[in-house]
Amino acid sequence: MNNNLEVLDLLRSRIPSFECKPGCHDCCGPVTTSSLEMSRLPEKTIAEHEAALNEWNCVHLGPNGCEVYEERPLICRMFGATPRMPCPEGCRPTEMIEYKTEAKIHDYIANTRQVLV
């Protein structure tokens, strides 16, 4: 599997999901993500990016939470799904992410061009 899109989709599918506490945005700060993941997100203006950064928020955080939840980057999906990135509210999946999968995600992040969301 040498296609980055296939790798990305495989890694995303291996991250266990769980429900966040309604109204919580504790993990929704600015993050970096791969160019491929960024290409899946709607474009925002420079003004929108600056406003979000001034509040130390993600540019895709809206009044009702994440506006790109289904396409959110790997790093966002990992919050709460691994003991190394716990949810501040104590939310978590029934089973945490497998260590090997987490290592592969960190490897993917380290080996792809990262841009600020």
C-alpha cells in the first residue's frame, strides 16, 4: 500500500470512535495536519484563520462544535482515543487505539508535509 490516500483511510478506520461531552471543545485548538488531509477540508480565508488563532481555536470550530467532524484530521481523531492524549473530560472509547496503529499514525505525521489548520 503505497498510495497516501489509502494509508490515510486505513489509519482513520483503525482509530476507535466515541462520543464527546456535548458542548466540549477542549481539544479543538489549532493543529497541524498533512496536506492530503487539509485538501479534504473547506478552504478558510486568512481573516478566518487569524480570528481562530487569536482565540487559540481551530478555524473549523463553529458555534455547535467541529464543522468538519467527518473529515477531521488524524491528530483530532486521536484525542481521547489514546492514554497519551487523554480527553480532559474523561471521555474515551470502550477500547483504546492499538499501540501499533498509534505508532503508524505518528510515523505518517512525521513523514508527511504538515500545515497549520
